[in-house]
Amino acid sequence: MRDELSRLLTFSGVESEKFFILSGDHGYALFDSFRKECPTQFINAGICEQAMVGYAAGFAKKGLIPIVYGLAAFIPMRVLEFIKMQVCYENLKVIFIGDGAGLVYSTLGSSHQCGEDVGALNLLPNVKIFTPADKFEIKECYERAMNYSGPSYLRMGKSDRPSIHSNNSKILENAYLLNDSSIESIAFVSMGSMVSPVFSIVGDKAPVFSIPFFTDFSFENFQALFGKVQKIIVVEEHVIEGGLFSKMAQLNSLTNLKIELVHIGLKKDFTTKGCDYQTALAEHNLSDIQLKSVLKSHL
């Protein structure tokens, strides 16, 4: 997914001199191609993320297209108020990329982990949120962000999960249906880094949906996809508040479908120590082994 993002960014930079990347001293290899092709359009702002958002707002006001990149624990979490007042307030076209969302930077401890970014940003006006799961989804999310006139956020998991799509994958009601299961009573819904393991475990035993267009997924989309479903299992590397489960619960509450919702995601708690990714996930009952057990219990 990161290789595809690098390709997309480089293409945009070559295509337009108005396209700029601002990095908070992160993402070195990701931008190697961009810096080679567009050296004057890359700015390493250093570890001053708040100022970087201000720079981006100024760029946008001058008709430029700024990308603001950092780890999700810093972009958007460290700079949330700056995004709110300097970008969202004036509805400026700034694309934020939060890399390493969730627990993938677990070896660096809680300061670099982020399971609340979608919920925090989702409260702000004007911003669109995208949660791609692989290189095919990042392409569509990136193009939607580029075509949107206001602020947007790309949530990158960086957990190097296998791709789940082929070139023939199609969008259905602002979601991706990943299989052709004939089961109608239950559905599995996920986003980002959890989509690949969910799909791997469930296979064709039940419908599996990926929701990368978080903001665009609407009440009408929900009704069209889940009108015959009795239970939805939501799996996400995000806390229950403000994430995909909250989105699904809110949409469900507007219907008379009375669908049972089950949340499988991060606890609202810090991991207890610096550790590898699977160990950190295990503290939240989300490791691959635990996930396999709990998902199979619903099948």
C-alpha cells in the first residue's frame, strides 16, 4: 500500500508544480521517489507539527495543494485543534496522511500508538475520512481526496497486510463486497488493517465488506447493503467510540431493521509495554490467533 501511495504522490507532484508534501520528519523511504522527481516540492518541517498545519493552510489559501504527513499519533492527534481552526474552519483543501494508525508502532510505546484518530476527526466539520485496506483501496481513496474541495484524512495502517483486491474489484454502495457468499443473515464489516485478516478467516462463509470511504458511507448505503442482515460483526483497529462501530450503530439506529451489532476492536486503554505488533494486539484480544477464534464463533 505504501508503494502505491508513493507512486500516486510522485505522479501528482510531476503533474503539477502546485502539489507539495510537508513532512514532520517522517516517511523517509516513502518519499524517495517524490524527492528525486520533485525536490523543490518536498518540505521537511521537522518536529513542529502544529506549525506544519499552519504552513499547509497558507499554501492552500494561495491555491497550492498541500499534503501533510506524519504518524497518526501526531497527524492528526497532536495537531487536532490546529486542523480544526486553521483548515476545517475555512474548509481548505489540505490532505492529511496519518501513517501507522492503530498499534503497528507498538515497539515505540503508547506515545506512537493511535486508536482514536477517526473518532477525533469525525467530530470536525468539513473533513472527509478515508480508511484504505490495501493498494487498490488507497488509489480510490487518494483520488477521492484529490477531487474533494475541502480537507481530508487518509488513515494508513502500515501493518503490511496482504492485498485483498484484484483489478476487478468493484465498489458497491460506497463499500467493497469482498466475496460472493450466499449467506444473508450475518455480515462482517471492517476497515483498514483489519480487513485482510477478517477476509482470510471468514472466506466465503459470510459476506465480508470493507468500508474505506468512511465519511461517504451513508444511511442509504447502509440500508441497501444490510436490509436482510440480522447481525453485523464490526472489526476495527480503533476504539469503539467514534470509529466504524459507532458509524454503523448510528446508521442502524435510523432504520427499523433492528440489526444486532457486535464490536471487535481496540479497548479504550493503553498497551502496558513496548512490544511487537501481535503482542500489542493480543492485549486487546485482536491478535491473528485471537481474531480467528472469535470470528469463527460467530460463523
